[in-house]
Amino acid sequence: MSPVFQPKAVHGDVDEPSRRKDYGSLDDCLTVPGYDGVPIAFFGPIPMSRQTMNVSETLAMGLAHHQAGRLKDAEEVYSRVLDTDSENPEALHLLGTLALQTERPDRALKLIEKAILKNPGEPSYHNNLGEAHRAFGDNAAAIVCYRRALEIAPDFSDSLSNLGDVLTEEGELEEAEACYRHAIDTDAGSCEALAGLGTLLGKAGILDDAERCYRQALAIASEHPEYLNNLGLVLKDLHRPEEACDCFHQALEAAPDHAAIHNNLGNTLEALGKSIDAHACYSRAIALDPNFPEASYNLGKLLMTEGRLDDSMACYLRVLEIAPDHARAHQGIGYIHFLRGQWRDAWEGYEWRWRDSDRRHRSFTQARWQGEPIKDKTVLVWSEQGVGDEIFFASMVPDVMAAGAHVVLESDPRLVPLYQRSFQGVECVVRADPPIARIVSDSIDFQIPIGSLGRWFRSSPGDFPDRRSYLSADGEKTRAFRAQYRKGRDELLIGISWLSKNVEFGGDKSMTLREWLPAIRIPGARFIDLQYGDTADERRDFADGTGETLFHDEEVDSLADLDVFAAQVAALDLVISISNTTVHLAGALGVPVWVLLSTVLVPPGRWMVEREDSPWYPCLRLFRQSQRGEWGNVIERVVRELTQMVDIRR
């Protein structure tokens, strides 16, 4: 059967098109005896008044109705055949197929099974019986049917494609790919196989090849909305959002009332910063299908980033009315609680991250720590998410130690030297895949992901310790950096970072180096480049265009050696940065840090709303935009306060 036109909705990090089935059109594999596979529409409509037709002619008339979408008329004709020949296999099969199209899979199963009893050697019957099983969600039975069809007709492209679809759903990607490629080799015009291969390659992250597959399918069926939608999803993942929007618009021309495509368009427009248009798309999707949870979720996420927290909460709660176990909606509610400083409820929502299908799960044999006494117990605190998150959550490692536990702390290998120096008595180990033997040791009593510590140690404002720092840089390296940077001059040493490469929110969070010019020109301050990655071109363009230079230490690679980078940061008087890993490192080291924030409230909401400080880092201050995308007011404030600092030192 042809693929369902029901594209999967976009909801965030990893999107994939659906390969579900649409039983609204008749498959070419259905044949009528005596016509040798020639499409029955070729013969034109056959009048109902003819009473002398034989069985084949009557079936042909029913099939003509069927192909024209006159399903009630087709059903009457097929039933008429069975009234006179109750065991006619083709009539049973066609009536079963019609039942499948009209969402009566139980009736479809009975009819097609009966057809097979009468004609077990017809591959299309087994293929469509597989489709009926699949409509029930019974993929195992569907696979058996498809394989039986292929035993009869090894090159039957429809069954090859359908088998590929189910194997893809079951994670058997290697065999699924072989099925699709066999189908394409057999029938180069098999859109279903091309689209299925595109889906598989997209799941595997082979996006360029996935794009080629969808474009080949569209070369055959240029207005097919499913293929247009799924190509749009691939182009979005390839960071070509404008082209993705074009695909979604074309898909909507063919299917203007399809909620999922409106939702996908909204998600892509949001990525382009077109929040008003995105809002309209999500609202349209909800109007078309009020029980479509992804549209309400995406609208809630958008409203949250805009600071409309009550409206966002209402959307998330609506999602949970439709889908009570929607993990991202629970997380979204947790993020709102984080933004409001409602810590206990925030952590409850945050725990739903482990039920998010996009998150990689790790299995441990040790019991999960659930807050019970751990004095004299060994607790594994294992890493999750990125380096910045690891540093952020590491503020609670001393709390686990204070509870009397021996801590085994797993982390990114680049953090191990820093952690070993900072957490005396903690056993620091590297994260590896597969995990090192120590991680799976029976001598460990409990395990917990580092991001879940907050549930037990930061559930109220009073739980935040009055502690300036919790990480310690290498003192000798720090002194050497400071001496090198000052060179005998009494200048403020200020490190800056301006770029985030976060796929979803990096554009809103980031600045250009040119926007820093008013600050960099302040006399009495020396600015140091702390931006990770290669900044040579931007620094060169900045110098050529302004006459100012930003010092870059070639001996420091902030991505490769975090211990050296920590010493560099610790040598400074102040760090000013957009929200990224540099901020967390400076805050953990106790270095004064000013964070420049977009108006977009980025999950998980750790900077809260309206505050100018953070309970996580006492040395940190927050400088917020007054208007989205406008950094001018933020830099003006930075210049005023930096000028005052320099004047005080003089």
C-alpha cells in the first residue's frame, strides 16, 4: 500500500518523517483476473445498469468505483459478487482492502485471510494482509505476511518497500535498507521505496543521501505532500531552513488542511526567528486538529521562550490532557518552574528527560539513588549532557560528600584533572563507551545522573550554599597567565566570549565581535579572547574594520584542554560572556562573571526571569536585552559599569 500521508510532527532536536500507511488509495498491486494488470481505469467507467456482466466485468466496475474514490459504490459491487459467489478470492480481497481503507482492520483481516485460503499463491493478498496486521500495530505478523509475499514473488516491490518500512520501525536498519534498494533495483519508479530509503538514511544521519532519495521520489510524484514534507524535515536538519519552508509551503498547497505540516512549517519558521509566523502556524495546526499534541507543545515552547509563562503553562497542560505521558510537555512545565524559582516542582518535571525518546539511556546494575541515607556508601555520579552542564551540576558534588558518601564522579575526560584538584577525596573517572570497569563495579552501592542531584540538594532557596566557588584552577598556571597578560600594566583583565553554537538557540544567544567595540575601547582594560573555536577570521576582520585588537593566546585551546583554560579564566579580573560553557566555568571558579542574555528564555531556565543574579553562582550578574536581537542597550550598560570599575582602580 502507499505510504500514509501523515508526516511526523517536529518537536525539537531530532525530527524524522513518518512511514505510516495511508489506506485512502488503491494499490496498483490489486489485479482483476482477465485484465493482465492493465489499470482498470483504462476501460473507463462501467454503468451500474448492466445486468449481463460476468464476474470479471463486475469486479472491474467495482474497481473503477474504488479507484475513483466512490467507496460505498465499490463496496456494494464487491458485495454483489459475493452474494452470488461467496468464496470469490478477488472480491474478498478487494472488499478487505476497502475495509482497511475505511479503518475497519478487523474486517479486513477476516476477508483477506479468507481470500488467501482460496488463492494462497497471490502475493498481493499476503502483502495487504500484512498491511491489515500493521494497522493493528502487529508488526511481527505483518513481517511474516510480507516475507510470504516475497517467497512467492521475490521482486515484488510493494512488499519489499512495506517490509523495509516495518523493519525500519523495528530498528533493523541494515535489512530494511537492503529491502528498499532491492525494490528500487526492481522498480526504479517505486516512490514508496525511495521515500522509505530516505527516511532510513535520515534516521542514520546520512542527510545528503536522504535528500537525494526524496528528490528522486518527487521527480516521479512532484506534488506528493508526504515526500515534500519529509524533504522539508531533511533540509531543516541540514540547516537549510529557507528551502525547508519552501517544501512545507508546497506540501500545504497539496494538503492545506494537514495539521502536521503546518506544525513543521511553524517549527522551521521559529528557527528562522519568525516567531509571529510560527505562532500562526501552530495555532492553525491546533485549529485543524485540537487533539494533535505536538502543535500545542510547540506553541507552549514558543510562548515560554517569549516569557509568556502562564500561556505556555496552559499549552503544556493541554498537551497532557491529550497525551498524559508526553515527556517534553512535562519537561516544559519543569522549565517554567525553574524560571520562577519553584525548585521542587522544577526538578519533578526535569526528571521526565529520561522518558524523552531522543535522549540516549544508559543502563546500570546498581540501584538508583532515591534520597535514602548514604553515609559510608559508595555513590556513582555519572555524567550527562555537555561540558557546561557537567560543570553546572558539579556544584552539588560537595553535597553528596557531605552526606557521608564516597563519590565516584564520572565526567568528560577533559574535566578529570580539574575535578581531581577541586574535589579532594572524590574518585574521578572518565566517561567512556563502553564504560570503564569501575563504573559497573559491584562495590558501588548507588548510581545517579549528575543532573538529578538537584532533586535532593536544591529543592528550596535555602538549599543553595553561601559559597563563592567550588572548582580550583592550577595555581601556578594561573599566576603565570596573569603575569603574562598584565606585563607590568595596571589594567583590568577581562575575558570575553560572544558565540554559541547551540543549534536551536545559538542565533538568539550570540553576538558579533563588532558589537563589543564600545567596551573594548575603554581605556584601562585589556580584553582577552575566551571564545571557543577558531576566531581568527573574525578577529582579523574586527581589527581591519576598527583598528582595535583582541588579544588571543595561541597557547590555550579551550576545547582541547579545559584545565589550562580554567587557569586562564582564573587569571582574569572579570569575564563577560553570552550564556555558554565559559560562563559556567568562570562561575564555578569564583571569577566575577557578567552574563549577557537575550530576551529569549532558553531551556532549562536556569537564569530565571527578571533577576540580575543567580543562586547557582554568587559571583555572577545578569545583563538582559530589552528587545529581542538588540544588544545595544546591554553593551551600553556594560560600558557604564566597566568605566566605573576602571575609575575606582585609578
